[in-house]
Amino acid sequence: MAENLMIRISVKAICDKKAQREKIAVLTAYDFPFARMFDTAGVDMVLVGDSLGMVVLGHQSTVPVTMRDMLHHTRAASRAVKHALVVADMPFGSYETPERALRNALRLIKEAGADAVKLEGGRAVEKQVARLVKAGIPVMGHIGMTPQTASGLGGYKVQGRDPKQAAQILADAKCLDGLGVFAMVLECVPSALAAKITRQVKCPTIGIGAGSGTDGQVLVMHDMLGIESGVRPRFVRRYAELEKTISRAAQDYIRDVRSGKFPSKAESFE
Ligand code: KIV
């Protein structure tokens, strides 16, 4: 294991990467083995995203995800991580008021082992973000296409194409930055807007479908590993084809069981 993988990365170290022009690599993970593999590979942050509602739990959106789901999966992922910063998503309905946000963020940190929390929205969640930051909780913002309120945005669509909407997203970014978020996700916004925000905010920006001008990138693990989730957004690059590999392995196993080839003598006890 490389030297720096032995040390737990801090929020400050993540922030410093922006000044050092070092790109930040983030992947989602929702359980122990994947969090362990990504951590050992050297990701800077493991995001226990509420995307788990869709890619793990089979929901149609992230809306049904509960605090119980997030606590359960964050516990599993955080047990595995030795180096990366573990960021847990606050699910829909868990941060409507500053006090509720504080109570639930503290649960994710104290009970489930998260280092930081992420919540969606800009100026609309100003009071919640301010409350968490005041309590010393590292907060990651998430603006642009916000899946928890995607329906109100017209679905999973690029946001900020027209100048008025772009100005609103920029104002949201500046608001979050001013409140003291340590980083923010920019999801599905035009590259030029993401680059402009990245230049104008102090904190690192983490893009997903936001081009190459952000300070870092995040992908949902199932998308980048080629495990089908029903959609294949254009911004995803596939680094593996696990759905095919796993299906083939399962088929080979079924064939061997049915033909009596498995188990062999060597795989059995005398
Ligand atoms: O829930 C999630 O996985 C996310 C990422 C897509 C940024 O919020």
C-alpha cells in the first residue's frame, strides 16, 4: 500500500487540493467490499450516495430512501475505509428544518461513521447548511441537477443552459461557498458554467456530467463498473463490464452444478 494511503485524508487536505491543482477522485460505494476496494485503490472520497435507492434497493428514484437506509449502508462502507473521506448523503425529508438537519447529520457521523454529509440545494437550504457548519459538521453541497427534486426540474436533465437558470446556479454556488461548505457537487450542468463556478468559489467543485473544468469528478460505481441500472447517461465512462462478467460466472456455476462438475474431489472433504 502506498505511504499516503496509510493516512486518513482530512477535509482540509481535500480543500488544499484545489490550491495545489490536484484533481479529486470520488466514487460512490454502499457496502464494505466496494468501499474497501475503492479505498485501497486510492480514491479521495467515498460517497455513500442516496443513489443507493436506485442502484442497490431498486427504487425508481432517490425519494424513498430513508435515514435508516443511509445509516445502514454508511455503517458498512465506513467500516471498510482507512484512507478516504466518507461522505454520507442526507436523504430526502431528513433536512427540512435546521434542527432536523442537525439531528440527522449527527446520526450519520456519530452512529454510522461518516466524516461529512452532503445535502442537495443552494439558497433553499441556506439555514440548514449554516446550522451544520456552525456545529462543526463538514458539509458538501450539491447543486445543478438535484435528483431528490428532479421532478420539479423537469426530470434528469441538464440544468443551467439558459442564462437565467445559469445565474441562479452560480448564485447558489456562491451562497454555499460563503456558508462554508468544504466542497460542492455540480451535477449535469454545462461545462462552461461548471468551470465558471469552479473559478469563482473557494471550495473544490466535484463534477458529474459537468465537464472537465471542475476540481474533481464523481461517478456512481454501478455506472462506471458496467452494472446495469436501467439508464446509461452520456457522461458515464465505463471502466469495466461487471454485469457481463458476473452473469457469465453465474451461468457457468449453474451449468457446473447441473452437470455434476461442481464440486470436484478437490473441492470436497474426504
Ligand atoms: O447519490 C449520489 O450518488 C450522488 C452522486 C451522483 C453525486 O449524489
